[in-house]
Amino acid sequence: MKNFLVLPFFLALCACAQVDDSYQKIDAADFVNYGVSPLKNTLYEGSDDEYHYFSWSNGKNRGRWKLLKSQMRLACEIQYGTTGGMPLVLSNSGDYVPYSCREAR
């Protein structure tokens, strides 16, 4: 009987620990930097061990992307979850740089 009561607890715990599926996985060729205007923007949300995370808005359309780190080099990375999102600038070498790291260009 104890095992029967413990099972729902562990199922709920596992459900909470799942990865956020609201990010669409894209290839680097599909990445678009919409800029930083209020109606068109792409914001870098940070990186983990495997992906870079972005949110974007283009008029009434919006979404969230994740991109394999091996497909896009950033001159500076910020840990995912520590920022609310920041614009990207293009460095002289052609790499994207999160705005807060722009001195790294």
C-alpha cells in the first residue's frame, strides 16, 4: 500500500522536472535576428550545456527558439535563466554578441 501512495508523488515530481517544450528547435540557417524594436526583436535568453535560447517577436507573431551551440558561436555566453533576455549585436568577426557582453567584440 505504501508503494501505491508513493508512486503519484514521484510521477508529479518527474512531471515538474521535464524540459520546457515551449522552445522550437531550429537550425542556424533558420535563425533570424529581428533587431530590437518594440514590434520586431530577437532576444538572447542564455545558454546551457547544449543549447542557446532565444525569444523573438515579429509584429503579432512571436515564439521561442533553441539552437544547438555547435551550430552558432557566440562571443560571450550567459547562463540560461539568469537574464530576462537581451539583444544581440554582430561583431566585426561575424559572431553574435549578447548586448551585455559587447566589450568582448
